[in-house]
Amino acid sequence: TTATGGDATEEFIDRFSAGIEAMTTMAFTMEITTAGQTITGSGEMDNSTTPPTMAMEMTIPGSGTPIKTILADDVQYINMGEATGNMWMKVDAATGAGLGTSADPLEQLRAFRTAVTSVTEVGQEDINGIASTRYSVTIDTAKMDVPAEQAAVELPPEVTYDLWLDDKGRTTQLSM
């Protein structure tokens, strides 16, 4: 184990990989603050299928109704409430317009594995009753192995975020 504050890149990648590979299902909540607005959401994912299946609901301020998303068999279904007449839209992941492999934790790990420039173990914290190790992870976005359909998204040259892992390497919290 790397001392708190030292370079923990290899330890982190090994723990994170093991956690993702062992995880078959997960429930999640999220809160994203951007441009002064907070988007909240929750969902479930089944990683035992290839590609993974997912159901998620997000609330965007000012949208009026929650946005519902289902991802199954490389197809994303989206219901934006009144904006879509409460009907479901179908988006083929192969077109690059949907979530595609970006929802697959193993694909995410492959995409950033070579882009990780440093990892610092920050210390131990309790996240919702789960003992977790907090890591600060820095990624060189130019080195990310990103699918062509997602390459058009402009990213800053470097991204740093905090990720908390439990004793099995499963994510308990992520903060960007």
C-alpha cells in the first residue's frame, strides 16, 4: 500500500480494475453542477450483459419533467416528458449520438488507463457508512483512447477528480 500523499497510480488502477470486473450490478445516484445549475439523477446498471444495460432518470432545472433513459443492446431510449410528447425516442449507439460505450465501466477504464498521469491517495473516509479510500486522479485528456464518435467532444488538456473506492475497489463516490 502506498503511503497517503505518495504516487498511488498502479495501486489505484489495480484496485479500480478489480472493482469494475467484480461488479455485476449497481445502483447509483448523481449530482452534477455545471454552469450554475445542478442536475440530479439516479439509476441502475447491469454489467453482467455485454454491453451493459442501464435505466436512469435525471432532473434538469427548468426542464419541467425528469428525463428517462434506458440503454439496452447498444440502443438508447430517451423519454424527455413533454418535450417528446411523453414518447420514447430511439438512439442507435453506433451513430455516436447516444451513450454507447461511455456507459460501460470497463470501456471507461480502458479509455483512461493510459491517460492517467498521477494518482494520490488522499486518505480514508466514510461514504454513506462504507469505509472508502479517497484518491485524487489526474488525466491527460489528449492520451485518452476515446471512440471516434465521442472524439468531437472538446475537453480541457487535463482533468483532475476525486474517486473513493471501497475495500473491493468498487466506486463509492466520484467528484469532478
